[in-house]
Amino acid sequence: MAELEATAAVARDLIRFDTTNYGNGKSNGESDAAQYVAAKLEALGLTPQFVDSEPGRTSVVARVPGRDPERGAIVLHGHLDVVPADPANWTVDPFAGEVRDGMLWGRGAVDMKDMDAMILTSLDDILGAGDLPSRELVVAFFADEENGGVYGSHFLVDEHPELFAGATDAVSEVGGYSIDLNGTRAYLLQTGEKALVWIKLIARGGAAHGSRVFRDNAVTKLAEAVAKLGREEWPVHLTATTRAQLAELSRILGMPVDDPDALILSAGTAAGFLQAGIHVTTNPTVLEAGYKHNVIPDRAEALVDIRPFPGQEDEVLARVRELVGPDIEIEVVHSDIGLEEPYQGGLVDAMVASLHRFDPGAPVLPYLMSGGTDNKALAKLGITGYGFAPLQLGPDLNFPAMFHGVDERVPLDALLFGRQVLGDFLRTA
Ligand SMILES: [Zn+2]
């Protein structure tokens, strides 16, 4: 078997560190993966710095000088943790880093040990050739992104803001990859993220024997509230980013722009990314109640993941209260801001130009991401964040399904493409 290309090899090594983040502060930790990336940075002649927010919750930061020290630094960042993977559902061992059918399989293959590897190998290409990136870089590998960055990016930004001194922009995950629009390969460039509000619903009732006629049942009340939120059809909401995106989609697909849902659903599997860019979502994700088959519990809880548009948090929460009714208590467990930057300016132009050097003429569309990244934490320091982890993908891979999905995998040639495009961008931005 041919030797694995360096980006794939690094991504594979990283997948083999099981850095599962279970949430609620429960995690396998990132220390081993952090040691690994720090050794790679040292091998490039850099001086990595470890930051532990808690034992085992390790982030790594290093500075790379730029050709033009007058310009603001770019925070080039990835996260080291991954969401859980149940091996019973997978075709392969999710933490073996197996290569099969021209793809690297494993938890983190696209979220985001692929980009971690692309950062390391593209820097190796630049520094190894005796060159420098155009702008100074703050290279950061964060812990805890998958649980809101409390033990990672937010901790570093709050406790060690000096690490990011002089930085004006940030580049990271979820953007830069290709989508197939009815035979046209296009790329999404992420210039915004929705906000997030994670709530707990609490229903209370009486405790009673499971055989009684009993209306004050906490489980029943909770189930009704959960169903209302889960089934709510939030109306189309457009922002500057999605208006520009829809105009491009309309041009490429030859469809009218006046029915945004229909237009996005015609975008094939990419709709999995785009649909939540025009609707608020209120997805119930965790249920907890009861302890015995014949006991009615006096309390039932549910977790709901809410993604409002930037600045819309209070309005959406008010509507959620209305939907669940006065009997249900709502506790905000965690929230974070939304971000939206204009689809213009030097950095956007540089990203588009780099994509075009490797895929001439391909359309590039602005993208408002429904998820969140560590860019939210960096925004507290006035740093403008973008999603640009370039991957050229074939039309057959359902890429949105890879994120937090079963059988997460990434084509090997996409990783090489990413290394090259990212390197080009860092040299020219
Ligand atoms: Zn991620």
C-alpha cells in the first residue's frame, strides 16, 4: 500500500486519540492530542504553549511570524475534541483511523481533525520551504469546542487574552468545502454563525403509583411541550448572507428566488447545511424522567437545542415560552452569540482567489452556518471569524451527514486539496 499523504497521516494519528467530549464537563480530555500537535509545531521551529483549563483539558497555541508584521494577525484554529461515537452503529472502529475506499474513516475525520492536519501540513509546506505566511498567525488547537468551548476557547479568551494580542481575523472550520449543485461544483464560504441557546425544560407533577388515574403527570406535560417545540415550523428568516446566497443558488440552479425553501431543497445534499440558515430551529435532544416502570415521577426534564439568528435570542426565547406554556419551567443552560460578517473585503477575496487557483471558475457562495465554532469566543476580543477548511468533494458523498454522524469519513484527495488551498491562502492573504 502506498504511503499515506502527510495530511491524511496526521489526521489519522489524531483520530486515534479518543478525545471524546461527552458534555457537562465530562470528557476524555485533549492532552494526548495536544502533546502530539505541539510536537509537530516544535518540529516546525515554533514554540507551542499549553493552556490547561482543568486537568486534561489542554489547548495549544503558537505564533508564526508573518512577512508583513504591520498587518493584524490571523488566528488559525481547530479543536481537538470530538463528539461521542457508538462503535455498534459504525462500519469501522470510529477511533482506529482506518483508510478504506480512498477515504479516511473515523470520528473527527471532518469535524475537525482533518482541518487540524491541514493546518499542520500547510504550515510545514510554507515554513519548510523557508517562506513565511503573509500575515502573522496565532495557531490554536482548542479543547472543548463540542461543548461550547467553556474549557477551551472561552477559557483562553477570558483568562489569557494576551495569547491573541494583535489578531484581527480568525479562520477555522465549517466552510470552504465544495457542494454539488445539480452538476455544478460550488464552494461555501462561511461568514456567519447562528446564535445558540441551550435550554432545559422542567415539568413538575405529583408522584404516584403507576396504576392510578392521574392527570398531574410530569412526563405527560413534558412530552407535550417537547412535541410542540420539535414540531414548530419557524418561518423563513433572511439575512444579508442568506439573501446573497439565495441569489447565487437561483442563478446556478435556474430557479426563482421567491420560494427560499424550494430553492434550498433543490441544492441536493447541501440542503442539509443550508436549510437551517433560513429557519430558527428548536430541536429536543435529551429526555430524562422516571426510575421505575410503575412509579409516576414528580419531575421530568428535557434538553432543547435552540439556534436563533444573531441578535434574535430574546425574541425566540419568548416564543418558546409561549409554545410550552406557563406550567413548564425553562432554564437557560448555555448560550452564545451569533456572528455575521459582510461577504466582502480582503480576507474573503483571498479565500475565493485561493479556491479559484485550484478550481478555476467554481462559484463560491456565502454561508451562514447553523452550528457554532470557537469563532464565537474570539469575537469577544473583536476578532472577525470565518469558516474556511477547504475540501473538494465528489458529488456522491453526503457531506452534511458526516458531521457528528455515523461512519464519518473524508476523501484522501480532499485532504490534499485542503492542504494546498489553505497553504496558498496563508501565503497570499
Ligand atoms: Zn467542529
